[in-house]
Amino acid sequence: MTSKKPGTPLWVAGDLNGFFGLFSNSLTNFLTAVSLLAVAISMPGDIVYGSIVPATALAIALGNFALAFIARRMSIKEGRSDVTAMPYGISVPHYFAVALAVILPAYVLTGDWMLAWAVGIVWNFIEGVIMLAGAFLGKYIKNNLPRAAMLGALAGFAITYIAGVPIGNVFTAPYIGLVCFIILMVGWLAHKRLPFNMPAGAFAILVGTILAWATGYMDPAAVTSAVDDFSIPVPMLTVDLFFQGFAYIAPFLPAAIPLGIYDFLESMNNLESAAVAGEKYPTRLCMTIPAVLTIASSFIGGVFPTIIYIGHPGWKAAGARIGYSILTGIVILLLSFLGILSIVTAVIPLVALLPILMYIGMVIGTQAYETAKPRHFAAVTLAFLPYIGSFIAGKISSTVDSVNAALSAAGSNVSVALGASSDPDVVGIGFDILSGNGVPYEGWASLSHGDILIAMILSATVYYIIDRKYLKGSVYLLIGAALSFFGIIHASTFGINPSPMVTVAYVLAAAVLIVMSVYRRRDNELIADENEPGYDGAENDRLWNPDALLQKRLGTASAAQPQATAPAHGGERASAQEHGDMQVHDEAQAG
């Protein structure tokens, strides 16, 4: 009779390394998220530190605890002593989106921080519901939505909003921001070991903080105020805010849906990564955890979704097992519930944290191309364009608002408006004047309504055009027509066909593809291009090659063709593998 193995211990020596990596990653993301609310948009501290911080900390901690428990249980069941728990934390794209694309616009619209917070709570709740649906429907969506379209849309969002705004702020104080950014690049891209063996994120923040205080950039009064306002937060139920938030959530739904899809696909992919490393976690159970905790956090004021993090293979290689996840959750709880986080955000300058968002934008943008085949790069790039139009339209509107605020402060009764105006006190800038000066504001404004959905629709359409699957491309255009007809995209409010020209355009474009699917049908045949990087010979993933197709029609497909041979340099492959292993470990630290 053999004795049952005890499973993986709750703590091993390698968990200390894992803790410093995961904790520094979680704390960096947490501080950045909190600073965006408390500093960047000046949300009241009692809301941020009294409700949002403890709600988020609970979700992070419970997620780490739950995943550690699953890892421990699996190790006992399988009789293994080397199981590594999945890492867990705040969803990186979301904390920027919810701060600057949800809560801030809601405040501008209502002038009420409680209402803006309510909108953020409802938005978080909806994200959790989408993730919960994804736990059951994720594989179906993954199989029917081109990954190039989804990641291309998210890359466009990341480059314009997540990275575009921060780089402007970084160069308002470049002696701090640029220095921190370069340190991150040295650590996370060049994989160079930094002084004291500190993680790149922590070292960059330390250097940025020293520079900020040494140059007089920081305000000591802010620290004094944070100490004076010190309090231990007690999270309360915020169910009463749900009804208020739902009344204003409609304009933000188009962004919530694809970002929610991104979250559950990201969790699913990270679980698949763990499976490759030899640990097959129960996918549906694990994916339910971030969904349930995100929903639960919204009931006590949370606005930040949480997900299963990337980096499991890196932590496993570093020797971490289960304890690193448990300890990370405990320390995050202590920092948040002892009221220390508000003091930390007053000490650390926001400009030292923003380079992390630039890096995140770079990584998400790179990921979109790395996961796409070269022939689909055009579809990925197309997904960026609606965001550029949306971004510019938003900045034009913000500039007009700023001009009007300055005029009002100066005591002037004159104001500026976009579009023609008959009011003698309003200077209207006609759209024809703007267009004549190279500013097609109306078109850009149309793209700003549901930009992420528009990006996915256009990108998916071109994706299938490239593959000559015209009927599938027409389906996405018809989906665009339906969304436009009900005002979900290309319109500022829901309604019946608020943008008729756009709706008709989608229908006509779909008709073109339907015709192309039957016109010269023989041209739709795809011939494999074995020289394409990533080609695996799969029947459903063939690339049309005009020369090969012509040869096939002429009956000369068997003619001698020069064979492309790939160089087999073992040293280069070993180096690439080594670089990949290092990158996995660094991505684990980068979140």
C-alpha cells in the first residue's frame, strides 16, 4: 500500500522570488490605477481610498487565494510537489479605460462625482457579466471572431488612449518620465539586470520618485494632507448606485463588450499557457473566478475588473509554487485596509508611473502583429484607424471646451461651438470650414461612437477579404449595419437609424462582397504559400498565391519550382529560445 503524496507545500524557497515579482507587478498596476483616479482626474479621495481601493484589494486577494487553493487541490490530486498557482491581478487595459474613457466623461456629462462613480460601478459589473458568459461561451467566440481583428482593435485602443495620452504627460516632465521609460526599456526589453537585482518597474519608480522630490516637482503639502486624512477604509454596499449608473451607461457599452471579451480570452490564453507548462487547470472553474469577483467588487464600489495574469511559465521557472500567490494577496490587503495606499500615491509622482502605460501600449500593439499571420497585417493596421479618428475628435471637443472655460473665466459672454450657429454670442465653426482645412470632424466624430466595435467590424471584414471568404466578410458588414441602425455605433445615442447614410453604406458594402462571392467563383480558390511565415499546411489556413493559381489552371502546377529552404542555425534557435524564456519571465513582471 502506497502512501498518498502531500502535494505542493504552501511555501517553498522559490516563492520569495515569485512574491517580489508578482507583488511589484500587482502594486505597480494598483498604484497606477489609483493615481489615474485620485491624481489624473482628481476624483475625491473618500471615494477612491474609502471604497474603490478596498473593493479592488479584496478582489485581487481573493482571486490569488482561490487560485492558490485550486493549485493546492490539484497538486494533491495528482500527487505533485511542483504545481505553480496562476497569478492574478487588475486587468491592465481596463484601469486606463475606466478612468479616462468612462468615469471622467461621465463626470464631464453630469458634473457629479457620485454619478460618475456609479457609471464606473455599472461598467465594472457589465464587464464581470461578459466574463462570466465567456467562461461558458469563450471557445465559440474565439473560434468565430478573428483574433487579428480583436487584438488589432485593442492595439488601436492601447496605442491611442493607453499610450498616446501618457507619452504627452511624460514629456511635460521628461527629466522624470523619459528617464523612467528608458529604465523600463532596459529592464523589460533588453532584459538587463538592474542594481540590487530590483524588478525594472520598481527600480524605475524609485528613480523617478527620487528625481521628482530632488527637483521640487512634488508638493510636500500633498503628503501632509494624505497623512492628515489617514483613515482605515470600511467597504460598504453600493447597490443603491446601480440604478443611477444604469441611466448613464449607454454611451459606454460599445467599449465594455469587446474589452470584456478581451479579458476572458486573455484568462483563457493564460490557462492554455499553463497547460503547455504541464499544469492543466479546470478552465471553466478558473475563468469563473475573475468574473464572479469582478461582479462582487462592483457591489461594494469596485470599478476595476480583475483577471488571471500572464506569466505562469515564468514564475514556475523562477521556482515559485503556491505561497507567492497567497503572500501577494495578504500584502495587498494590508496596504489597502491600513490606509497606507493614499500616502504612497502622494509620495510617488504619477509621471513616474505613466511610462508603464506606454510600455503596455507597445506590448499590446506588438502582440496584435505577433499573433497574426503576415498576410493579415493589413487587417490589424486597419483596426487602428477608427481610434485615431476618435482620439482626434475627442481632443478637438476638449479643446473647444477648454477655450469656452477660459472665455467664461475672463468674463466673456462669447463662446465657441463646432458647427454653424445662429446665436450671436456663439462663434460657430462650420463643418465645411473644418473640412476645407483638412479636418473632417464629422467623419471622425462618427468613428468616436463605438470606435472599438467599428474597428473590430472593419478589421474582421478585411481579414476575410484577404482570405477570400467574402460571405463571412459580408456578415460582419451586415452586423455593422444592424448596430448602426439601432445607434449602437456611429451615433451619440440609441435610436432607430440615427445615421442612415452609414447604415446604407454598410449594406451596400455587404452587397459588394456577396456579389464577389459568386462572381468568377474560381478566383476564390486559395493556394497554399508554404513560404509564408507560420504556414502549417492546414486546409483552412491557406494563402492565395497568384503564380501558383495560374500554374494550376494551366496544368503546370507540377512544374519545377525552386524550393525555399530555411536556415537551420542551432545557435540562433537556441538564442531565440533563451530570449523567449527571458521574455516570459519579464512579461510576468510586466503584467
